[in-house]
Amino acid sequence: MIEELRIRDLGVIVDSTVPLGPGFTAITGETGAGKTMVVSALGLLMGERSDAGAVRVGAAQARVHGIVRTVDPAVEEIVDELGGEVEDGELVLSRTVSAEGRSRAGVGGASAPVGSLSRLADRLFAVHGQSEQLRLKSAAAQRETLDRFGGEQLTQTLAEYRDSHRERQQLSARVHELTEARDDRAAEAARLREELDEIAAVDPQVGEEVELAGRIELLSNVEALHSASATAHEALASDSDEPLVRDAGGLVDEAVRELERVAAFDPRLASVLETLRGVSFQIADAATELAAYAGDLDDEGPGELARANDRLAALNGLFRLYGANSAAVIATAEASAVRLAELDGDGDLVDELAERLEAETARERELAARLTDQRTAAAAKLSELVSIELRQLALPDATFVVEVSPSPALGASGGDDVQLLLSPHPGAPPRPVAKSASGGELSRVMLALEVVVAAVDPVPTFVFDEVDAGVGGAAAIEIGRRLARLSHTSQVIVVTHLAQVAAFASNHLQVVKDSAGGFTESSCRRLEGDARLAEMARLLSGLSDSGSALEHAAELLALRDAA
């Protein structure tokens, strides 16, 4: 239930608080006063698309603030998910629309996406106006109305059917893809085999190209390396028999011998002697390593260099086709192997998918048949109940018929076409509501439908924007009575231009226009006593002080009291 609505800078409304509360609220006012802005404000709180043109001229933004009473656990769950809070059953919703068109929303004290208001609105409100009447003429909307009335069992069957329908479509598309693309997939498999054979022939190893580059660098300079290592070895430990040739090892050894001869005379030489002995060992080790290194170089001939260059060339050939380095080529081979296994298994996969498709098609048809049975039963009951409602809305001879017929093919909502038909009087064949009902009749059909469906699928708050369009006299009185009865179980908010409807409201609000100072501004006030009589007289005759209109207004109010 919407307890209170505050509107600022929306259309002609500068700043107005609309007290709503439980029961039946009627909103009236002169043409152009801004009655529709109240419905627009509610629409903004329900997440409807904003229009920067609705922001009052000269204002930076329009703001709507609503206090909603709710004990719905699903609503509390959504609010909690958005980071907001429902305090003692009170939920605060807000919406701002800037003059540039930017829109923001608030839910339970927290900023929230504007779309979240729509999620909440599905649980809190139902808005009906001229656009809803037009929507009711569409085949999809008529089927949705029947499905709502069908209750939880039909809703569950529809959900199962849609799951099955979606699964059957996906399986059918997959089988079609595999069958139609068989030649292309065979060619792809042949290409992948060729690629894998080419990569396997080279058999790259991770990081191998880096090692080869270093190896080639070494082999390309083997002569210089051999010469340098031989010269260094000769300098450290010469193999020459010439007495005049002196190498580093021999010189150090001579120094050691000389110091050993006199070291006993001066202890300070001990540390120097020890150092020289270490140097002698290191020179010997270095000479040994150089000799081994030179021996290894002797084994590295031109054939080894050629083999390394050939290997690197083979790797580079793979890199140009399958990846920037050996790791990338190996990853490509692994992915190609997985894809090839999938392609090689196409035959078995098609058979498996075909079996699943056959089973899912049978399940889809079974669920569609069950859905048809449930819709047919619901249609008969809905036809009867709406016809009873229409008799209470001054259409005593009208018969409402919900027709369920087979559609050409199974679709997302089953295999049924649903039409709402109306026979306005006995003997007249039922015809589509869109063609047979006048504006006033369509308004009453919509109201009757909503009342009946609401008994199965309750809505906390109904908002009707001129549900009485095209209606007058006794029919308007019956609409007022029915709205009053509906308000016993739901909050009802009605924008009306008929005193016969407003008379049955428990809360009468008037949108007042003020054009003083050259600017039109509107506000909202609650009417009671003489002020309400005067407004109803204006609705009846255009004159708020007409004696006969005031008498008629009092009679209408008496009808409400007697109801």
C-alpha cells in the first residue's frame, strides 16, 4: 500500500504531498490541473522510463518520494539485495529526473539501479490506463491474462514447458549445425591432422630455441675460442721443454719454494706463503679446466653447427605458422588435438543429440498438451466470472468468452492462441474485444478482468487512470461501486472525471491549478464536507455552486453510505 506520495517539480506540480492510505482514493481536478502527473509520479516509482520534458520549466530536476507499506517477504528480499532496508513494514522509494534526462533511484535509503524499481513494482502495483486497454487488444497480453488467472499450477506447467521448448530449440540447432556443416568439419579435421603431423615431426621442446641460439653462437666462434683457451693454458701451465719458457704456475711454484726455505726465520711470511700455495692450486685447476675445454672444442666440428642451424630453421618454420615460440606452438598443438577429437566424435555426437532431441520434442508436446488442458479449464471459469462482473457493471446482457484454439506451431508460450471475445447482447456472436467493445465497454471489461484475476493473483495496489473513459450515468455508478468493493482487499487509486465514480471513494483528493503571476502551478488537497460536495458538483455540471448539482452530489454520496 502506498501511504504517501511527495511530488516536486514534475509537470505543473511544484511541491505537493499526496496523502493516499488504504481504501479507495479518487483524484479529480480541472483539465490541465495535473491529475495525470500523479499517475506519472507513481510510474516513476515503478521504474517506468523517465522524460526530461516532464521536469517543470526552470527546475533542475523533478523528484518523487513515496512511502510504501509492505509485509511481502519477496519485496524485503529484493530491498536487502539492493542494500536498502524495510523498517517496521515501511519502504521508502525515490526517483529523481534531471532536466538533462539523467535519472536516479533510491530503495530503502540506498541508491539503486532504476531497473530495480520495476522488479519491486511487479510485487507492489498494477497500473491501468488507456495504454493498458490498448495492450489488452494484443494476443500476447490476452494469453498472459489467462495464464495469470490459471494460478500456480498453470504457471508451473508454463515454466516447465518454456524450459523444454528452449532445450528442444538448442538441441535442434546443434543437430542442424553438425549435419549442415559436415563437409566443412571434415575439411577442418584434415587440416588439423596435417598441422599436428607437422608439429609432431619437429617435436619442439619448451625453451629449445633459446638454447639453440646460444649453441649456434658458440659454434660460430669455435676457432677464436680454441685459440684463446690454448694461449691461456700455455700461459698458466706450458707444455714446452724449452728452459727459457716460464709459465705462471712455474713462477708461483718457484716463489713458494723460495719462501719455504726462509719462512722459519720470520713468522710473518707464513700468511703470504699460504696465499701463494692457494694461488698455485687455483692455477693448476684453471689449467686443467682449460685443457678439458679445449678438448671439447676439438669435438665441435662444422657438422654440429650445421645441425644446430637446421634445427632452429625447423623451429622457426613452426613459429611462423603456429605461434611465436615453442611454448605457443605446443599450446596450439594441444588445442588442435582437443578440437580434432571433438570433430572425430561428430558421428557419435549427432546420434546422441538426435536421441535427446527426439525425447525432448516428445516432452515439449506433452507439456504443451497439459498446458492446453489447463488453459481450457481456466478459460471456462474466467469467462463465467467476468460475465458475472460485467452484469454488475451495467452490462447485464453481455457475455464474455475466453477462446483457446490451436496455434499453427508450438511457440515460446505453448501451442495455444487465446482470444478475449465479447457478445454485448443475446443473439450476437462473440467477437474479439478489440473489435466489438466500445471505449466504455472496454473500460469495464478491463476492470472486470482485473477484479477476477486479482482474486487469484492479488496485487496490493491498483492504479486506474480514467478507467471510466467513455462511461457515464448508471454504468459509472456501477464502476464506482465495484472499485469500492475492490478496495476492501486492495488499495485502489483512481484518476477520474466522473462524480459518480468519485462518490464511492473513501479518500477524495483534488489537484488544484493556480495560474497567478503568469505561471501555472498545481498542488493536491484532501476534500471533505462542503469542499467535496462543491468538487463533485463541478464534476457534474461544471459549476461548483450549482444548487441542483450540489443536491445530485449529495445523492451520490448517500449511495456510497448506503452501499
